[in-house]
Amino acid sequence: MNRYLKLVHLEVHRFRYALFSLMFLTAAIQITGLVHTTQVRVKGWREAARLGEHSTRNFSFADVIGDLQFLFAIPILISIVVLGLYVFLIWYRDWIGRDKFAYRLFTLPTVRRNVYMAKATAIFVFVFAMVSFQLLMLLLERQLFNWMVPSEYRMSSLFAEAVASNLVFVRFLLPLDGIQFVVYYGIGILAVFVLFTAVLLERSYRLPGIVYAILYVAVCGAAIGGAVYLNLYNYFYPREITAIRFCIYLMVMGFTLTLGFRLVSKKITV
Amino acid sequence: MIELVRVSQKYTYKEVLKDVTFTAEKGQITCLLGLNGAGKSTILKTIMGLTPIHGGSIRIDGEEINQNTYERVSYIPDHLAIPASMKLSDALRFMEDFYSCWNKDRANELMRFFDLDLDERAGRLSKGTAAKFNLVLGLAQDSDYVIMDEPFAGIDLFNRERIAEVFSSELVGNRGVLLTTHEVKEVEYLIDKAVLLRDGVVARSFECEQVRSEESKSVVDVMKEVLLT
Amino acid sequence: MKRYMITSALILLILASLGTFYAYGAELRLPEYKLQTLEGDLAEASKLTLLGSYVGGKGSYPIEVSTSGSKRSEQTFSNQWMKNKGPLHDQTFSEFKALYKEHPGFMRGKMGTDGYYSDQDTLIFAKASYTHSKDTDQEGTIRWSIDSLDLATGKQVRYTDELTDSVQYTNVIDVQKAGSEIHVLTNVNRVNSGNELIDMVFNAETGLPIHSVQVPLGKPSRNDRELQIQIIAEKKPTAANSRVLFLVTESSKRTDNTVSASDTIPTIFSERLFEYQYASGDVKELPLVAGAEEENRPGSWTLHSLERATYTTMHLSEEAVTINRYDLSTGFAHPQVTIKASQLGKGTISQAQVADGRIYLLLQTGDYFKNNSMPIIAVADITDGRILYQGTPAPVKANGRPDDQLDDAQFLNMTIMQ
């Protein structure tokens, strides 16, 4: 196995307990919320049936997910914050602490960009693992819902409907449109690279590096944000706008990686 | 041959190294000597590419530093750079994974020599044991050169002797060794060549044997002469 | 490989779950519908599309249904990013699709269907915009820009003209060519004094402005009355027409501080139809809308349209549609056609449109929220009112939706592709 993949594994391995904790937290909060809300719903329906009231519409798994907007968003937001901080910590943890692992990491017989890419890949693995875990949880939660709700109160719903009924899912985490997923996560990946390169600017030039890093993030952020909000529909056709955006992203990506690789292999100080 | 030619380094406008020039030969033990802050550790870091240089050149057997350098030169920093949660066996596994020059038999031999426990975690080692394990990680590589930063710092007398023993043994063999130390007296009989540093400048570099025979001075004598005047 | 289990397992989890989700699980499938014939020839409905929403399950999704089936009509992210459509692409006039295809460069950034004109020689787009002056007391500038494309040579020229004035906004209503003149009929809206119509005339050869005609619209006969102007220009955006019509309605003035509901519906005193000839600049009153005001009861309304020399009025109520057509070049009045909702069995008329010699009707057959009723559409011949087709949308495929959600669709609008 090549050293890049070994480094990816090393980084994943170092974060495994944090990742499992996030998964556990997500599962715990979501299942608790789901069980509680479903119980309340079923009780309400039973009560209505006992009183002979006719309810207009049964309820579906998607309805319950729709009721749990906030509760489902909490573990997701926590995970985003934790992973967001880890984008920085994945570097700084190698400088701080008794082991100062950076000494070992940067004297491994491999090109330094592998270290950079492995750390980035590890972050992406964590993000996608959390998203995938959320999908698995939804499957599990749907099964749980089906067990809890008697079929006479239950309305069937599509899996996509359940995803669509939570705004955090449909707007950010799991957009139903595949292209949208690629674009969102593509921009996310780009943002991670930009932050990595900013960290390396600081690690290479220390105090003045902080200023360079802030400027660099601001410029890249403006370019990426500008491309997102690019409103040229009055002049360009949609596919041309897409091409322009794509070029901007590619330029930012190219520049960020070039600079990042250069810093990590030539300028960084341990 | 590790060769530094007019190497200079700045850290936010302060010159840390100025025109540092010296060589460390294969089969010899070269010692960087100097007071605290003279730039001894920085020189080792520049050789390992852990901090950039702003002038001059560093060559190892005629080659500039590249990814293969790390297979040819093993680096033993002044602390054990292994995550605290890692077991020693995992750390050996890690080294074996990444270094194609890793010599498993030598590692086992060194582990036995220093009497180290494979199941212990890196973070729980005492300072002396950590230093020994650090030596294991560096010496178990089939490298041409070994670079050591303060291998004796903070280590008790008994262990110091045990470490010093290694230098004259097969475990170092015909490799070139470049080390920094404060404890020059302890190693004086081991070293072939000394490079005296003062404020980032090479004040004097000399063959120990030559100084002993021609000037009848010990390394410490020369050190006092050069650094304290 | 056991050592790398965590990483391998995570990567497998990612590939399997995201792969499965985006391959099979992410599609929010809706039931499929199709226009089904109740009576007549299905081909008559081929240009018709019903617009509505699917409201079964959770949420509501815009859909459209035609004789060829149904689809979701919202602009998806992929569509926005990947398709090569112009801003007027989805207009009901299919001519724009062809124009985008043939002249993508010229069509770039030209919004607003009213600014277009084309004949066999030229394609013209005119725009009128108003820029406020930085100093609020100063007058701003109305700026006309006319882009003209010579279809034979591919040469593109731009003419401009400016006028200093103080107005609220301006917009182009119609563009026509008369001989060697280009006429840009512009609506100018002023604060507190209603609209003005200005015909800006340019020399088609040189691009120089020749003159401008302020189209006389008349004045209210009393101080407490005001004029409402409805302009009836050629219906097909790019087609040539030598005239434009305007309907002037005199009504009681709407006061700003109206409180009671009865005050908000102004009393109509007169309704007069005028014709403006681009070539001569003549304005002539047409004796055609007598009796229109008495038909303007609540719950009914009249739509006017002009297509070449034919002026059509369509009076619409829940019970019936009445169509009058006049040939303005000969003065000939076609026989009046009336279609009653009762002719069609059930439902009330909610929309009607005239296009290409046909009358299209949309009938709602009941309260959607009570019985999930599907609407009926009908197509009739404009010359004699004969019903050629009747149909209704019906689910044809459940797509994983439960049976009781199949009819959870409401269709409230229709469009006719022309």
C-alpha cells in the first residue's frame, strides 16, 4: 500500500474515537427525539380514535422527520463545528503536545504533499462518513417508526420525502439533486484546502503568517463567494455561467494546492 | 558526506545561522558544540528540511534534500515524536510501514539491548526510557547517517553509559553520526570531529585527534578557548 | 489489511450509502399523469400544458401535464447549472427557442418579449431604461437602445437615443418596422400623472432618431375621474403589425385613502378603443366595444388581443365564454361564438385562451380540497364554437406513492405553446 494511503489511515485512526463519539451522539439524540415524537403522535391518534374523531390524514415517517427539524439539526451542527475545528487541529496537534509528532511526520520518506493530501483526505472521509452515517440512521429510524406506529395510522412515504422534510438535509447536507451535492461538497472541499493553506502560511511565517493567512482566506473566500453569487443571467447563458464558476473554482483550487504544497515542502518550520 | 556550505537562516529578521560551513563524514562521529541558542538544533533541522534555509546549500552525498534523504539519514530529535497513545509495538509497526530501510531484526535487537517493553504506551515512558526508544527508532533504520539532537539530555548516569555504549557498537557501525550535546565530557572519547558554534557562526571546526596530538588540548579546552573569549 | 479496517470500513460505508442514495433513493418521485381524452381528437390538445402542484405526502411540488405525460416543472439545480437555456426559453412563444438556437450572440442578455421584432430581413431588439440622476432634484435620463441584426449579412448595429426627463420608469411596449422606419412604442410612467405613450421613430438605415410622436390618449372629462389605458399590441412578440390598439377606460378616481371595499372598485363611465397607425401616425377611434362596460360584472372579465389584422375580445365568466372577432383591415365582424360551461357537462370555466384558430378552456369541476377533483380541458373551433376535444389529467403511474395519494394534484393554470 502506498504511503499516501497509509498516512490517510494514520490520520483516520488518530481521530477514530472522536468520530465514533459524534456518530453516537447523533444516533442518541435523533433516536430519542424520534421515539418521543412518534409516541406522542400515536397517543394522539389513539385518543382521537377512542373519541370517535376522524382524522383527515394519517402520518408518515416524513411527517415525523419534519417535526424534528431542530432536534435533528443539533447533532449535525455539533458535528460540523467539531469537524470544522479539526480542520485546524489536524495540523496544530502535531506541533503541540509532548510528542510534537510533526518531527516524525515531516521526516517520513515521502513527498510532503502526501502529508497535506492525507490530512485533507482524512477530513473528507470524516465528513462523508458522518453524512453516510446519517443516511444509515434514517433507514434505521424509518424501521423504528414502522415498528412503533400501527399500520392503521401510518401513511407510507418515500425515503427522499423524509430527507426533503428536514431543511438541514435538503438544503445543505443531502440535497436531492446529485449535481447539487457535487457542487456543495466540491466547494466544501475547496474551502478545506484554502484553510489548510492558511494554516501552513501561519506555520511557515508565524506572526506575519497570520496576516497572510487572513488575507489569503479573504481573497479565496471572495472568489468562491463571488462565483456562487455570480449574477450574470442578464448576459450569459446558464452553461456559460457554470463554466465561469468552474474556472474560478479551478483557479482557486490550483493556486491553493500549489501554494500549499510549496509551503509544506519548502517553507514550513517544525 | 553531509555537507553544509554557507548556510544561513533568518527568523523574522534575526539571523539564526550565518554562513555555516562544515562537513560530517561517513564512518565518523561529528559533534556540534555550542552554548544554548547557538543554533545547534536548528542546523540539524535544516539538514532534515524541518525549517527552511535562506542562503547556502546542504548536500548529502552530493544530493540536495529530497524525499529519499529520509531513508538515508535517520533523525533522532530531542524528544520521542510518537503519539502518546501509541504502544511501542505499534510505533515499530509504524516505522516499518513507512521506511523501506527499516531493519526489523536490528529493531528487535535494540529493544532487547535497552530492555524495552513492547506493550508500554509511548506517553507513559520515563524520560530515560523514551530516549532509549527514540534511539531504537533512529538506529533500526539501515541509514547511512544518523543525526541526533541531545541524545544525553536529562538522562541519568547509568542510562547515559548504556547509550554511549551504542556508539562504539555494531549498531552504529560504519555510519556517519552527527550529534549535538551539552555533555561534551562524556562523549569526548567518542567523537572524531567537533564543530564549535557561536551565535549561529562556526567559530572553529577541527579533528579531535589532531588537536589532541598537535596542541595537546582536549575538546573542552578548545571549547573554553573559543567560546568564552 | 486488518490494520486498516477502520478506514476501509468508513470508505466502504461512504461509497455504498451515498452511491445507493444518489442512484436510487434521492429521487423524489411523484405520480405520473397524462391528459386523457374524454371525447374528440387528442391531437387538438397537443399544444396545451396544465400547470399545477402535487400535494400528496409531505410538501408540495409544481408539476405540469400534457398529452405526452407529466413532469416536475420547478427549475432544478442541475437545470440551472447544466442547461443552455436563455431567459426567454420557457416563454409560451416557441419562436424564442429558435432565435436562441440561430442567433445566440444577438439574443445574449436581451430580456423582455415586447422589445423584439423580426421579419425576413432583420431581427430587432429595443430597450428603454430610465436612470435617475444622482442629484434627486435633477431630471434623470431615458435611454433607448436598439440592436438590429441584418439576417442576410449577420451585421449587428446599435442605435441609441436619450431624453432628459423626470419619470418613474419606462418600458418598451411594441417594436415595429414601417418602411425604413423603426418604431419603438414606449410607455413612460410619471409620478401622479399616469402613463404616456411615446412612439420613438428611428431611421432603419442610419440609426438616427427621426422624431418622436406622443400618442394622444385624451383627458378625463371631469376632475374626479381618471383614464386607464390598456394597450393591445400584436400578440406574437416578434411579428409585424402596422397598428397598435389602446383601450381607454374612464373611471372614478381611486383615492389613496379608500377604506371600504366598495370604494376600491371604481365606477366605469366610458370605454373607447383607438387605433394608432405606425406609418402615418394617425389615431382613429374604432366603434367596436359598445356594451363592454355592462358586461364588466364582478366574476367576469374581458381579454383583448390583436393578431395581425384580427382583433379578438373574449368575455369570460364561470358559465360561459363569448368571443368576438373583427377584421380591422376590412371592418368585417366575424360571427360571435359562445361556449357555455353547461355544454361541457360539468364544472365552471376558470381560464380560457385563444390561439391559432382554437379556443382553449380550463374548467374546474369541484372544490379541490373537498373531493380532489381533476379539471377538464376543452378545445373548440373559433369559427363556430364546435367542441373538438375534451380531456382530463389522470394518474398513469404511481411511482411508489400510495394509492390514496395519486389524485392529490391540483391544476389551476394552463399554457398554450404558440
